[in-house]
Amino acid sequence: MPSPRSSTFPYASPAQASGSATSRHLTQPPLSTRCCPKTELYITETNPVLSQILNLSPRRLISVALLIGAALLAALLIVLWQLGVFDSAPPPATLQSAVESLRQDDQEQQSAAQDPEQPDQQSSLDQQASPQQADGQSAASDPGSADGQSDSVQSAATSDSQQAHVNGYGDQYEDSDAARAEDNEAQQQTQQTQPGQDQQQRGQTAAAESPSLADLAGSWIISERGESFVGYRIGEEIADIGTTTAVGRTGQIEASLEFDGAVITLVVITADLRTLRSDQSFRDGALRTRGIESDTYPFATFTLAEPIPIGALPTEEESLSVTVQGTLDLHGVTNPVSIALSGQFVDGLVVVVGSTEIALADYNIEKPTTARVFSIDDVGIMEFQLVFERAP
């Protein structure tokens, strides 16, 4: 007849059953085998994966849980990327955004120029305050004279108030009410006339600052104010990310514009493609030897083919939209192109924004697919944002 120990642990050998409590604990069967036979058989037949999980040790269970959580997190990130939540590509260039960026840069420069004056103003205020502090200290050092002066002031104020009560207590309040009424009427008239005066002043200022087309004749170059760039925009499919928009831009631009007062006769824009930068460094490096091969063909040049007539100067919030004809020299191939652009005259500068579609096959550009890049669109977009100023 088996001993109580062996009956309690039927899976242990007699030597193990007679061992210590620690050895008996280590030799206990897995959780699935400690269940009743019918339950064990049901779990094994219906869900073998669950049966294997139940047989794992606690450490392995934690490892499996971490792997499952990481896989779910990666899937969530891929879905969010597909929805554009983490898309770091900048939006297409527009004339409104270019003008707002220019004005914001001007405001920041003005505020930066005014900041150094604040310490000077503070020092002048300190200098003005120092004599007053000295007077207060002298008064405190001579308490007798200060008491006499305060007594004389109080007596004078008392006599004046008594005289006011005797001579014209009621007349004083009537005069103050009339003065208040006159002030209110004057403020209302000022508020009614102020908007019209402000609009008139703004109109006069705009008329004074708006030059004629003849005044703008001459040569124009890229300004240091604002942001000027030339770049590309094309769709691609990347491993572990999916379909996204690749955007690369460069600010290394040389441009010249000639205006005779009525017609833009010359426009030449050259961009250094070796300095194109996007949100992926591997893409920038690949374009130097593949795709546009910027190491071999470092520059892209647009040249105006037909003059652009300017009938009137767009000012304030007005803009000029035209389609210009020119040639584009890219990847060693020169082709005619039509570019839709918009321009605006802002604070003595000319802001121009435009874009056009570029078929890679037209310029003998092979799509630079890699292990991470599955596919690239056949047609991309060349876009630019230029800020011109008068040449010195």
C-alpha cells in the first residue's frame, strides 16, 4: 500500500517523495498536468497553443507577453503612419504661407533689434529713481524739518477745504458733473471718427509706399529675407511604413530676374541638388549616386523661354497668377516645361511660388529602389518658393 507521501505526489519517484519539501516543490508537474484528466484532454485537443502557454515557466510567459505587446505597438504605429499622423513631410508651398513666413521673420527681426534697447531704458529709469531715493533719505535724516513741512501742508489743506465749504460747496460738484459730460461727449466723437481716420491713414500710407511698375525696373536677385527653396515631392512605398510622400528641398539657389517696367524679360534659376535634404538621411544619400545622381549632375537650371507681361502691380493682399513657359535642365537632359506660378509684391520684395509635374522617364531618371524602398511613383512634382529683392 503506497505511503501518504507517494499518494500525495503520484508523479514523484519514491526517492523524491522521501526528499525534502524543496525537492518535492521542484518536481511538481506543470499546471496543465495537475488539472483533472478530462480538462487536460479538452485543452490539448481544442487549443494546443493555450496548452503550450500553460506549460511555460513564468519568465517565458513574461517574455511572450512583451513580444506580443511590441508587435501590437508596431502594428499601431504603422496604421497611424498610414493615416498621416506621423508624416513629417512639409505641406506644399503656397503663396499665402510664403508671405506669412516673410512677415513673421520681419517681426522677429524687429523684436530682436528692440531687445538691446531695454537694458538702456532700465538704466535710465534707475538713474531717475536714484535722486528721488536720495531726497527721501535726506528727509528721513532731518525729522524736525520734515515734521514742520507736514504740519504746514496739513494746515493749508484744512483751510482750503473750509473755504470751499463756505464759498461754493454746491457749485464745485456742478462744475465737476459738467466736465464729466463734456469728456464723455468728446470720447464718443473720437471713437466715431477714429476708424475712418485710421482707414484713411492706411490708404495714404499704402499709396505712398506702392511704387509704379517703372520704379521696379531693373535686376532682381534672391533676398536673404524670407525663405527661398527649390525641391521635389514624390510618392514612395517604404518597408515597415507604407506609402508616404518624399519631400526634399535646398536653399542653395542662384537666381536672376530682369524687368523693364512692363515685361519680365529674363529669369534664370539654378539649384544645387547636392544639398537636397529630406526627413530621411538614407534617401538623401541614395540620390547622390542613384536617381537624379546629384554627384554626377549637381545642378538643375530653369530658364524663361517667353517674356511675362505685367499689366499692373499686385499690392496689399492681391496676387498675380500666370503660367510661364521655359526649359528645365535636369539630369543632363533639357526639356520644355510649363510652370503655374503666383506672385505678390510685399514690403519691397517679390514673392513667387510655383510647381510643375516632372516625369522621371523624360529625364532618364531611374527610380532608386533599395531594400527599404519598394516602389517610387513615375511622376513627381518640382516646387519652388523664391523671394526676390532689388539688386544693389
